Amino acid sequence: MSRSHHLPAEERKAVTVETVVQLAGEHDPAEITTAAIASRMNLTQGALFRHFPSKEAIWTAVMEWVTDRLLARLESAASSAASPVGELEAMFSAHIGFVAAHPGVPRMMFGELQRSADTAAKRMVRLLIDRYGERLRDTIARGQAIGEIDSAVDSRVAATLFIGTIQGLVMQSLLANDVRRMEEDAPKVFAIYLRGLRGAP
């Protein structure tokens, strides 16, 4: 990433975030050092620290990037759907597509959630999940209002299951080191989830 030289401050920060996401797709995020980040960007560590006071600040910026990009992708996908159930399916597919494009992201998120300390990056992950869950609950409630989704479904639990189902697919994909498996299984998994939302015939 030689283009990192002589960039404006905000663009340099954005390139740093992109670099970390790329590195996390290639290595264990816990082993990514600021030296490795600087090296990939063809910078000195000193130049890197002029924009980020610490490694933790870099990780927080990455989680902010993930939150903004993922939620925007979900909203864009949902906006083209004709119904609440269509929105859920579009968001499910969009989330899987986001992970397939950025396989380092779930590695970083899982790593942050396992840390005992309440870091700023960990708080960003929780914020993402909270906002995501709120969006799903709203969609499920609208589906119930028009009869697409069984009124007996607990929207909070259904939203948790939606996110947890994706996390399960992602985890299995990481273990198998095969993103295609996740993409192939996603439509079939969503179909099972949808049958649960619709309830008994």
C-alpha cells in the first residue's frame, strides 16, 4: 500500500482501517502488531501513531468501520425488498456477503468479545449487535402486523436467533476455511429460519 504516503489525515486513517481488515483475513488478529500494519502501508510506526495514539485506537476505528459498513449494507439490501420477510432475507444474504468479502471481520469481532476487559472496540461490537437487533425486531414486528410472521413469535428471541444463525454459519466457515460453504448453505438455513417465523401451517 505505497499510496499511504502523503495522504490527508482522514484518508490515512481510512487506509489504516482497510489494511487491518486485510491483515485480519490473513492472520490471527491477536498477532497483528502495529509494526506489521505500518510495514504493509510502507510507513514507520511513528507515522502510524501520528494518527492513532495506540493499537487500541486502531481497533476501535476498525470496529466503527465495520458497524457503519455492515449496517449501511443491510439497509441498502432491505430497501429493495417488497415485504418485511423479504427484508429479512435480503439482510441475511447481505450479511453473509459482507463476511465473504471481509473474512477478517468476524475473526476480529469474536476476538474482541472474548476479551475480559471492557475496551472501546468491544463496546463498539456490542453497539453494532444492539442496533442490528433493534432493526430486526422492528422488521419482525411489521411482519407480524401484516400476517407474514406468526404473532406468537417473540421478536427479541427471533432477532437473537437471526444473528446467532449467521454467526454459526460464519464460525463453521472459518473452521473449515471455506467461505463458499457459508454462501452455499445460507439460503437453505434461512428457509428453515423462515419456517419457524411463520409457525405451524
